[in-house]
Amino acid sequence: MEKLSSDNQQFIKRTFPIVGMHCASCARLIERKLIRTPGVLNATVNYGSENASVESDTEVSDEQLAKSVEEAGYKAIIGQGAKDKEQRTPEEIKEEEKKKELQNLKVKVIISSIISVLIFLGSFPEWFTFVPKILTNPYVLLALTTPVQFWAGRSFYLATWSGLRNRTASMDTLIAVGTSAAYGYSFFSALFGGHMYFDTAAVIITLILLGRYLEAKAKAHTSDAIKKLLGLQAKTARVVRGNKEIDIPIEEVEVGDLIRVRPGEKIPVDGSIVEGISSIDESMVTGESIPVDKKPGDVVIGATINKSGSFVFKATKVGADTMLSRIVKMVAEAQSSRAPIQRLVDIISSYFVPAVLMIAVATFVVWYDFGPTTASGLMALTNTIAVLIIACPCAMGLATPTAIMVGVGRGAEKGILVKDAESLEIANKVKVAIFDKTGTLTKGVPVLASYTGKTGTSKEEVLRIAASLEKGSEHALGEAILEKAKEKGFVLKKVQGFKAIPGYGIEGNIDGKRYILGNRALMKKDGVDYKLTEKEIEKLESEGKTVVLLAKKRILIGLIAIADTLKEGAREVIKSLNEAGVETWMITGDNERTAKAIARQSGIKNVLAEVLPDQKAQKVKEFKGKQDRVVAFLGDGINDAPALAVSDVGIAMGTGTDVAIESAGITLLNRDIRSILTAFNLSRVTLSVIKQNLVWAFGYNVILIPVAMGILYPFFGWLLNPALAAFAMAASSISVVGNSLRLKRIRI
């Protein structure tokens, strides 16, 4: 559950599993019921992931939502009440329910298959002369067909009844109407004489159930990524309590606990090292294969593996707040979200079933009135049933969500966290890529390159004062100054009246004297004359260094040059984007000379420098307004969050802040900037698979519905057997799921 707000109004976003859906029409029915629930603002139900996402005001209870789903004929696993005595989560309960459902389906398939074979043999004694005569008896065939029709096919009737109560129709409606017509006609024929279609009714139900069983088995693999992520978590933690170390369940770990991790063990929760050094394999979370060296003060991520060395760390995030839990939650929500291309499918599907029912009626009328006089009634019924069965839009409902589920999961395995399906769909359409500089194009770990004193101030005094001021700052450049002062062993001075000036620098009082430390704009704003050092500053900036100026009582007393080197692979990324026709820009708060030096090193031709944090989002909006192009923004800091949010595709570096990651549509959990290209490739191949699925699903219906109607009969004398129609319908759905699963093997 996630609390959100809009225009001062609080509302809640909830994502929960739903059990019992059989097709995309089921999802639309549940969606309608949820949206009509008082207090619900928006609801989406994903057939592929079998999850619902609901945004509602805070007064809407879990029980109300569960009741709405139940009224539609399905079951929602939602809220704290969803946990059972074994304390299983809703997802775990859903998995158990699906296993039971799959087992019941398997039993029905086996029993109905055996019965259907007997019915088929008994229906054609002229073909199978070895069949016992009792099997050809109409009453025996009726007795055998009845359990298949009403026990094995019970779910079709329940779904049809639910649809009628809610004034809608689904693929279950088509199957129920078609098989009931065959069964009803045969029932009267058995009593009063005439041609029987018991084999048609039984075989259709059996084949559709078999198709659903195989589809469910295949769909289970689309959520493998979530299962893998959940399986990464450690079960226990070795907590330091006084002089003792005790193992406790991971659920009992609290923020602030000191935890010992030995070589080869999994790190249980997120935290920071307080004692010891080690090398940690973070590949399961970031996708980066090379172990990362860690020392006191460094952050560690839960579920990663300690390769060497024993260390103690302080827990900072536990339970649902850990990186792994957040990744699992975001992947699950992304898999349940709806891509823009799905909206077209939903619109078509909403009209599809009623249209098919009308086509089926028209087929019956035409064949009954104009078919061969000797068998017009039989042909009319056979072709009507074939139309009803062949037209089930199941493949259309699976085309997009299954591909999105596998694509999002594949991204998670590569350290690419996709927040929503829309970002995944449009990432490959990006025509403008705007990069933040520090931490995105550069390593974000600035190093103090040089420092000099002015107007009689020693360089050591400049560094000591600057470090004292920066002690209260969180700026990355400040860390470089503090690191150098620490290396020199300087004792820092006490600062009073510290103040950070966003986009300019900082100020504070030391020993009763006021100092300012920042860029030219701050000096100009405060009336400090720095013109005599302009050439020296320009030379440093042309080398790609950021120059920080220090002034006392409006007199310049020092210059500090800080260098931030380009990330490995940055030039390669920019070159690939330029070759692909993507316009690349760099946007930074740094001065123009330094910005252009970094841009020159990376291969970016377009630079926007000296842009204040609050102006970044406005600049992105301006780019979006030009020629309606898809714009991606890539950043990592808190000041990048608004720009990430307003861009068409926000891409956050995983080494960045939580706020930036939450604002982005895609997060690169590893440190490799080349993952940007992987993310774009993932989008491209996923969209390609979606299009293939849709072409197949629509093409299947467009081609085979006229065949089922009998359009080939006047030319070749061919009619589509309803049993073959059932087989084709099942095969269509399975092929769509299978095509989506190909994403697991496609190289990105």
C-alpha cells in the first residue's frame, strides 16, 4: 500500500492479486466493478500478471474492494486479513491458490479427455467398427457428455452468469453458448431422433481446458523474475547484542541493530559498515559481475553476498524499506501496469465479443436459409458453433501483458529496474537524451586537483577554512575538499551561521569573520571582485575542472580546483546514441567552460550550463514542446527529481538518491552507464515481441472467423470443424505466451 497526494487530497494506491481470471474480458469486468466502487479514483486489472492496481481515497477499505471483485465472480487477496495462520503474504497465498487451480484443471483435463475419447469413438461407429455397441447408444452418449458439459465446463457457465449479471460478455460466454447449443441440440436428438453433436460439445470443452492448462503452465514462467528476487533474501541475521552474537529471523531485525556478516554469507538487510573491510558481490541486485570493495562508512545492500572478510554493519533499512523489497515491489507494479499500446487492444476487445455474437447469429440465419436443403439446420448449427469457438479473443488479451511481464523481469536480471510499462514501451522511441553531468556522465566522486591562496592567505589556510565550511554541506564537491583536509590531518574550525545557497555555494562565520565559498555567481552576488584571477580560472575550467572561490569580507582569498572524471563507457554511449539519430544534450549547474570541457570529452555537442536546480524541469518541458519529440532525462541527484518526473522517460542512476529513483521511470541499479543502451534495446525487443503477438492474435481472428463462417465452402467445399476451431484457439493463446517467453533468450 502506498500513500499519495494530489491537490492536497490524500489517496492510496494498492496492488493485490486476483484469482480466477480466464481471459482479458474477465480483467475488464473486474476493472469496471472496481471503478464503480464509491471512493475509487482509478483501477487497472492485468490479466497477464493477475494483479489489480487501485487508486482510492483513504476511506475505501480492503473489504469493499474484495467485495466488488467477489461480485464480479472472482477472488481478491488483499490487506492484512489476507494473511493466514502461517503468516503467508498475499503473493504466497496467490501462488498456493494457483497451484490448487492448476491441479483441479489437470484433473478435469484428464477425466474429460478419457470421456471425450469414448464419446468420439461411440459417435462414429462406421469409422471405429471395434467399438462396443453400448457406446453408440444415444442415452449412453448423453450420460457421458453431461459431466463433461456441466462439471468440467462449470467455470464457463459461472463466468457467463457473472457477465450477464454485470451486463457484459466474455470468451466464456462464447464457449458456453457454443457448447450448450451443441449439447442442447443433441439432447433433443437423443430423445426424439436426429443427428447428435455430443462429440463436438465434449471435445471442444476438453481442448479449451487443455489449452488453459498449458497456457497457465507457460504463464507461470513469466513471473520467474519476481520469484528469483524473492529467493535472494537471507532468512536469518547474526545480530550483535552486548558481547554476544545471536541468530534471529530477518523479520525481527530492527533499524540500528549491529549485524555481523562472515565470508560467504548473504547480507540480511541494508545498512552501512561500521567495522571491517570486505569485497561484496552485488550482481544479484545490480547485474554488475565484479565484486565491489567496501570499507567503514560504505553502504551495503541486503541479499548481496559477502565474498571475503568479516565485518559489522548497522542496519538502516529493514522489511519493506530495503532495496530488494523496493525492487520486488516496483517490478511487480511494472508487470501489472498497462502499456499505451494495450489501450487500443482493450477498446477493440470490448466490442469484439458482442460483434462475434452478432456474426454467429448471422451465420446461423444465412446457412439455415441458404444452405443445402438436406442439411441446412445441421450446417447452420455447426458453423455457428465454429464461429463462437474460433473467435475467443484470449490471444489478444495475452499479447501485451505477457511480453511486458517477461521484459520487465529480464530488465531486473540485468540491473535495469522498470517502474511502469509505459516507460518500457516508449524508451526505444527517444529522440532527445538529456544528461545531467555530475554522477551521471562523470563518476560523481570529485577529487581536489589544486588549491591556491590569494591576497596573503596561505594555501593551507584556504583548505582549512573551506573544509570547515563544507563540514555542514552535503554537496559532492564539499566531500572532495573534506577528504583532502582529512588526508592533510587538519583540525577543522567551528562554523557559526552556516547557510547553503542552492545553485551558488555556502556561507558561514569562523572566528567572528564571514566567509563565502562558491561559484562566480555567488561572488558577483556578494560584491567580490575576482577579475584579476579570471584567466587562471578559465585555464582550470578549460581542463574540465570546477573552480570554487573562497572570499572573506568580500575579498577573494583562494581558489580551489576540483576534477570529476568521465565515467568509463560514457563516450561509447554518446557515440551510439548519436549514430542512432538521438540528439544528445548535457545540462548542468556548472559553468559553461567546465561543462563544455566534459561535453567535449564525452562527445556531446549540445550543452546547457549554469542551469539552477529548479530550472532543469522547465528546460525539459521546453524540449518536449519542440516537434513533440520523446525526451529522456538521465540524472541521479535530488535536484534532478523534477526533471526526471516531467520527462517522457526518466532514467535514474542507481547510485543516486532515493528521491531521484522514485521519480524515474527506469532505474539503472548498476554503475555501468552502458546500461542506458541495454535499457533502450530492452524496450525495442519488447515492443517488437508485442507487435508480433498482436499481428498473430488479430490475424488469427481476421482470417479464421470467415473460414468458420463457411466462406470457403462455395469454392472448395471446406467447413471448419468446431473441434478443430477449439484446438486452433488454444494453440493461438499458447503461441502468444511462448513468443513472449522468447524475450528470456534474446540478447539485449
